[in-house]
Amino acid sequence: MKKFNIWAVTLAVFVQTVSAAEIKAVRNGSKIDVTVDNRFFTSYIFSIEEKYPFFFPVNGPVTGGSVTSMRNGEYPHHSSLFFGCDRVNGGNYWQEGLEQGQIVSKGARVVEQGNRVVITDECTWQRPGADSPARDTRKITITAPSKNVWQIDFEVTVETLMDVEVLKTNHSLFSARTAVDISVKNGGVMVNAEGDRGEKATFGKPSAWIDFYGKRGDVIEGIAIMQHPSNVAYPSPWFTRDYGFISPTPMYWPPNNAESIRLRKGEKITLRYRTLIHSDDHKTADIAGQFEKYGKE
């Protein structure tokens, strides 16, 4: 019996190793391209000409088409999957116009690849004629839990370099602009952890996660964003739009109905988010179960 158990464990480890996806990253100038089993997944773009670093495309595991979109005509400041904030000490680190504020990467690095890709980055928040209010450090971990789920873990620590005031704003923190074809306006589904659906039911409501998905031919693909329970103000309310936008943010709903959020010089705030790019609907993809695992990490 002992001999059988040893072989069983060995076989299980072997199968797991063989079946694990190979995830690679290659830096090409001011972007890092990531592949899963030689299929292009996403690029982390950190060009000095951009408002902030962001991910684009963010391709689905089945169709290979991006579940996010870039700079739609109506809202050209939406850049796929990104992190930023408006109204920070008078600066705008969210919307177009580099002169208003910019989050500038010092140069992202690939520090690990194989069964996962790990990217690190350091960014300075700056604008002409003003002292920098903050800097941030980022750790991005990309994995493929299954052939139908690809995953981006985004961890960012923001450090204030002076006293900071963030005025009430809906333009803030980790956000996704979805592809047009999966938007609610085009027949897609937006659903939160409580089962509420659509903009009217999810806007301003605290929730651990929101999933956004829709039909693409014969398959369903989507993108879910999860807030880690360790985050400040967890679970934050969500800013949502049926045209295809989701962002968990406390900045639009400051505590005690205040008009701003204030931070002292030297404060550090770490925020963690998990993005699942998946096939099938939220129940078949078990987004709730995936979040339960994430909350224990």
C-alpha cells in the first residue's frame, strides 16, 4: 500500500507539472509581452508617452480576442486595464493631457517566468511645475489556473511624498474598460458577488467582485475584478457603467460624506486586485469560489 501511495503521489506531481501552462514574458522597448503556451495574452505598456502604465490587449483564453478596449471615441481616457487617480493635490493622473499629471514608470522588469510571470515596476506621480505627491511600487503576477482562466494579480503600494488631498472623484484606482461586444448595451452581463446585475443595481454598492461577460460567437468570455479583503475600505463601492466600465473605488464615496480623503506625508497604502479573464458565465467559471480562494491568500 505504501509503495502504491508513493507512485500515486509521484504520478500526480508529474501530471501537474506536464499540464502546467508555460508563461513567458519578453520586453520589447517600453512594453512587456506575455504569452501563455505560446499564445499572446497581454502587454504591460509603460511608455513615457502614455498617461500611465496599463495592460492592452487582455485576450480571452478561447477566442484570443481582447476582453478590454482602448480609448473609445466617447471616453478616450479609458485605457483597457489600468490604475490611476484624478484630483490628487490639484493634479489629474487619470484623464488625457500629460501636462495635468502623469504616472511615469522607471522601467518595468521581468523577474520570473516559467509557470508564472512576475513583473515589477516603480512609478513616480508627476506634473510640470509641481512637486511629486506620490510614488508607487507594483508587483504583477500572471498565471493560468486552467485552460479557460488566465489571471493577473496586481499589487500596488502607494507612498505619499507630501500631505495629500484627493477630492471626491469617480476617476480613481484600478479599472477596466471592457470590449464593446461584451458590454451590457450589446447583450452582455455585469454581475456582482451579491447577484445584482447591470449599472442601476451595482452602481455605488460595496461588493467583493464584479464579473463582466458576453457571447462571442459560440462561446462566452469575460473579465472579473476582485478586491482583496486586506484592502483599505474593503469592500469598496463600485463605479459601473453598462457601456463597459468597472472600478472598485472609495474615492467617490468618502467616509462620513466628506468631500475629500486626506493622507499624511509618508503614508503607505497597499492595494491588491485579482483579474480573471475567463470563458463561460460567472457560475460555470465559479467566480465566487475563485474569490474565496483569493481571500485566503
